[in-house]
Amino acid sequence: MRLLARLLVYLSSPLVPRALRARWREEWIAEIANHVADSAIDLGSRIPRIRKRLPRSFTRALGAPVDALLLRADSLRASARTLRSGVRSDLRQTWRSLLRSPRHVATVVLCLTIGITASVAVFSIVNSLLYGDIPGIVNRIGLARLFVSYEQAYGSESVGREGFVSGSAFSVTDLTAAMAQADPSITGWAGEGDMSFAVLYRGQPVGTRGAFVSRDYFEVLGTQPFHSHGRLLGARDDAPGAPPAAVIGYHLWRERFGGDPGIVGQLVLIGGRSYTVVGIAPPRFTGLQPADVGDSSLNYTQLWLPMRDAAAWPGAPSPMSAWLTVRARLAPGKTLDDARGSLQAVAARIATAHPAERRNASLVVSRYGFGPGDGPLQVLILIALVLAVPLSVLAIACANVANLQLARATERARELAVRLAIGASRGQIVRLLCLESLALSVLATATGWFGAAAALGAAQDLFPMQLSLDVRVLAFALVLAVGVTMLSGLAPAWIVTRRSMVAGLQQSGRAGGLAHTRLRSTLVVVQIAGSLVLLVMAGMFVQSVRAMRATAPPELKEQVVATFDLDMLNYSQAERTQFVSALTGRLAAEPRVRAVSVERMTGFRYRRVGGDATASPAYSDGGFITPSWVETTGVRLLAGRALRAEDGQDAALVNERLGRTVAVGESLEVSTSADVPARVVRVVGIVSDIRRSPDHADVDEALYLPLPAAIPAAFVVRLRTSEPAGGAEYLRDVLRAVDPRLPWERVESAEARYLHDVGGIHVLSLSVAGFGGVAMVLAAAGLFAVTAYVVSLRTREIGIRVAIGAARQDIVRLVLRQSLRLATIGVIAGVSVAVPLAVAMRAVFVGASPFDPLALIPPVILMFVVALAAAALPARRAASIDPVRALRAE
């Protein structure tokens, strides 16, 4: 308490005399050193007292071991006293040394803070993705992700966008069977089925993604309503005869309804039906499907309705259709392995209830998270890949700091030699220097911790989960502090103490000699090589983005596409037909529109007529199209003819890939799924291949069938116009004229939709380029420091050169030549590492070659320019050296 009081006075009152503050500082250092040795001294002092209390016969029998233990205790006490005295002295010297060189401390801390901030921030993001809390969901680690795996006529179902495991989504019947009987490992079930809805509130139509949810959905997730805005759905809302109730998302409420607090308790029209808004979900909550990184929560679930309403909802899947996402809350003390064992009884009930549709059913249980599967090796690989770039920047920063520490230790060579001369051991010198490096590392880690907290706070809105600095991140930061100390302090300390004592005493206190110039140059080469590797990787990403953009067909620039879902307003089949006819008719009458088509892309199972009936059908891409689709998309007709209105439903087109095995005039048995009966179609034409996205170099087989007379609820309208810039706005105007109640989901150019996935790679390229730029600045700082240091060592030599007639440009050329030599070696080393790395990562760089000059030459040129700029100031100083003063100083 006495020391704490003095510390408070010391920090708060500048009126305390300097001598008194210095004495307090000495006492604080002594207290810290005493605390280090207290436990060891106590251990040694207790052993003699314990021996006196033992019986004499016992101590006589164990006399030799006890005496040996006492001798070891005495030695331990002596070592502890020596350590206490040494640590106290080292702490005092470290404090004074750091106070004498504030510029050095600031430079080292700044370099390390940059790398530590990036590393801690990235690790915190990965930690939050794997183990962090999802907004609105309590203890997501206690939730299990479930799938149903079963056999059908054409084999086992497989998961689509959920990924990671083999299985299928639940149906309403499956979930009902699972919830019918209590399970010891499960305390509750949460299921949701996604759909699109049209919400009309105070005359304003809004389209949104929503979900039908099970009765205990919000209770199982632990979700609470936003502040005091109503309540969430419960079991009473899912009971028969309950009044229609709905919960809207926070972002839908804020962005589409202006944050009107009066919406709770009000009636809204959802799909033409009246619902009472009973509550508002918490911010960033999007149900069981969290938003993607950087994406808006408005693109995900923002409306929740009771599951009982799905049975009578137009367009909702049948009770046996697999469309529900299901999570289960594990009972306290239960693990995923426990759930895997006990839930097989649930799978047996599902298989027994529906032996034809769920033959050999089983439940697949996995961890609920953003990352890979449950294997720790997969998690470690993910963390290593994500942290590779920021840790590379930190390693470059450590090399820079090692250079600075080596220069500082070299400048202190006389001081260290004097310590050796008066009896200090080499280990004590290394301990002193490492203690200084540890102090700098701890200071940089603390600064980097606050920098990472600020960076995470600024980036929080881009992530669907809560970014926080928890115990795992703290442990990672401490490991970084130790690693930084080892890399930037231990090696320079050990190297500088290898010098002989006589050489250290003879050495000038201003310059450290040329003994360590080679090591410092090596560190600079490492920094340049590492920076170049990052810049080359960024260049590869940029070239990949350019290559993917170049794959966009030119005709996409003239096309506008819009996505519709008529189930939003519960359209009947007659209303669907009338809507499509009115919309396409108005668009076709516009002089700026060249062609209009309607399409519904899906997949098909097909088999040749007359082929092996026992063979499993093949799968193809494609969809349903109108006859004008070929003209609208601009695809080339390679053989046969296009579809006609009089063809009915028995004609088909195939793409060039499928046309290699299927000829014009051949008949195929086609179905959309194993549950739908196959129908026979005849191939009437072959069209050119179409790439659906730029990141897929291979084009799949595609089959195109006429759009059925029963218009599907969800479809895409595509138009080709002479004025694509105004096409989207004109399409919206036409839609408002046809039905102002129907909100449009997505109206955009066909090229923008094609390049939708390029945005993520572009952001990744900018991130890597940013890290590479930071690393390049650190490398330039290291090159500047080495060049300036070497110039200071060669002052006498440069003075002699000037005295015997060397021109100013000769001196500049001499200094620049040495810097360019280091840059050349670093560039060669960096290219030799970057090219094999790019070859190994060829699958990541879509459309870019590891030997592309546009990815290699610009970073190399940039690195040479930066090297010249870093050496310019030392070269200028060297050229301005006065030979008389230089020789007189020597």
C-alpha cells in the first residue's frame, strides 16, 4: 500500500521533487527484484526448521539425504540472493538506458507495434469466427448442426451450401419426428425454413428474406428482443388457432421502416396476409445463417413467422421436402459424441415413419461454426494460412528491430567491455540486453493490443459475430511478446558479446566497427525479400481479378437481369402467367429493348433413351428458358435450331460441352430431381458454352428446356437493351406499373451479377497489398538505417577520397551502389521464393500465371525505387562530408 500510494502521488503530482521521485523509483525496482527471489529463499529457510521437528532416529536414518538437501537449499538461497541483486541492478540499468534513448525506444516500439497490431487483430478475427459469440445466439458452442442422411433411388443426398458434412436438410416431417420424443443429450430443437416475403406497412412494399421457425426456436437459441420492443415468437404462437404473429429484424426495422417504434403491435401485410408485429430481433441477428463477412444483414433473414403457417403458404415446400436448417441445443455436460450416439434413435424413428423416402436414415452431427470441421488439424491449418501474411510483416519488423538493437549494442561496445573487465560474465551481459529487449517487446505488445482493439472496433460492422480480445488472444499476444524478444533481442545480444574485451575497449564509442555490417546487411536482405514476396502475391491477386473480369462475355454489358419471387404476394398460377405476359410485353414494346426472355436456372438428371436402364442418371446444369433466350443472351447457335413457341415441352437445347456426347435429334429422359417423373425430350440445337462465374474455368454440361406453361414462382427476367446504363431504372418503372405491391429483389446488369464473386478476391488483394506496403516501408527503414550506419563508419575513408580529388557524384554513386547491391540480392531472394510459392498456390490465382511479367516486374521496380529513395539521404550526407573535419575527428 505504501508503494501504491507513492506511485499515485508520483503520477498525479508534478510538484514532487526529482530526487524524491528517483528514490521512489529505486525502491520500486528493489521491491520487484525482492519479489522474484522470495519463494526460493522461503523454501531454503523452511527445510532446517522441518528437520529439527523430526525424531532423531528419523533424521539419523535420513541424515545424508537431508544434509544434501540442506546443502542444495543453501546453494539455492545464495543463488537467489545473487539473482535478486543482479535483477535489481539490471532493472535499474534497463530503466536508465531506455530513458537515455527515447528516439530509439520510439522507433523500436513503432516498428513492432505495426506487426503486433496486425497479427493480434487477424488472430482475434479468426478466434471470433471459430469460437466467438454470434449476435442473438447464446453459447453457440453448445449448439450442434444436424443433417439427415438417407438413401434414395439415385443414391445418397448431398449437402449444397452448408458444406463440410454429408447429408441433407430436414423436412417438416423429419423435424416433427425428432421433436416428438425427449432425448437425454438434447434440450431443444431450432429449425427454420427460408423463403422470400413481401411486407407492406403503411403503403410501403418491402421485399425481404424470412423464415418459418419451430415453436422453441428463439428459446433454444437464447435470443432476446431488442431492448423493450415487444417479445419473440414462442410455443403459443405456433399453436393451432393462435393469432398470426411475426418478428421483424432490427436492420429491416431500421433501414426499411425508419426505426418506427410504433410498429410493435401494429398489423402488417406479409404475402397479402395480416400479421401482428410482436417484437424486434436484436442487431446483426439473422437466424441460423449468419451474414457473410462484409455483407449487409439485410441480405439475410429479417422476418420470422411460426412454422404452422408454412403448411398453407403458397410456394412453400411440401412436408416431406428437405428445406429446413436445424440446430439442437446440447444438454449440460453432453458433447457432440454423446449426441451422435443418442440421436441415432431419432434417425431410426424417421426411417420407420417413412421407409420409402428415408431409407437407412441417419443423423449427421457437427460443430456449429464458421470454420472447417471438428478436427483440430483443420483449425490449425486455417489459422496458419490466415496468419501467414501478418506474421510475415511482424517477422520483417523483428528483423528491422534486430538491426536497430545490434547497432545500439555495437555503439555500447566500450560500456559492455568495461563490464566484462570488472568481472561481469557473458551471460549477465546477454541477460541485461535481453531484459531491455523484453521491456521494449512488452511495451510494443501493450501498444499493439490497444491498436488491435481500435482496429477491431472500426471493423466490427463488417463481421457478423462479436469481435473481442479474450483469453486466447491474450495468450497469443504473450507468445508474440516472447517470440519478438527472442528474434529481435537474443540474437543481437549473443552476437555482440562474442567480441573480445580488448577490441571492445579499443573501439570508439561512436561507431561500432565493421564487424557486424554483414549481419545487418543480411537482415536488410531478409526484409526486402519478405516484402517482395508479399507484393508479388498481391500482384498475383490483382492479375487474377483482371483475368476474371476479362472472361466476362462482351454481350453481358448490354443485358439487365432482375430476380422475382411471386410467392411474396401469394400469386395464383393465372396471376403468374398474367404478370409475366404484362411485364415482358411492356418491355418488348420499348424501342430501347432488343429482346426479352424469362429463365429459371436449375439442374437436371438425364439419361439417354434406349441406354442402360440400370445406370444412374447423369447430372447437368441448365434451366428452363423462353424461345427468345438465345437472342437475349447472345449465345451462338452451333448446330440445329433454337427453341420455338410451337415446340411445346418436348424440345431441348444442349451446350457445346454436352453436345460432344449428345447429337441433334437424340432423345433424352430428363427430370429435375429423383422425386419428379422423367419426361422424354428431343435435342433440337446446340449452343455455345456459358460460364456462370469467372472463378470456374471448366464449363459444366448444360441442358435447356422450354419454360413450362405453369410459370414457376421464382424466375429471372433478362433484357437486352441499347442503353444498358438506364435499363435497370426502366425495368423498375415497368415493374411499378405492372404491380406496385411487388418489391423487386435484385435488378442489376448481367455483367455485375457475373462478376459478383470477384469482389471478395479484390478485397483480399487489397489486404495483401496493404500488408506488403507496410513491409516495404519497414524494409526501406532498415535499408536507410544500414546505409546511414555504414556511412558513419566510413567517414574517414570518404574524407580521404574527397581529399585526393573524388567528386561529389562519385561519393553518391559509391553509397548508392552499396544500397542497390543489397536491394538486388533481396530482390533475387524474394523472386526465388515468390515464384515457387505462386506455383504451389496456382489454384487460388484463377486465370493468372506465376510467371506473369505484370505480376513480377512492377513489385521489383517498386522495390528498387524504394531502395534508392532510402539511400538518397545517407548518400547526400556522405557527399557533404568535410575532409578536414573528418580527418581531424579521427
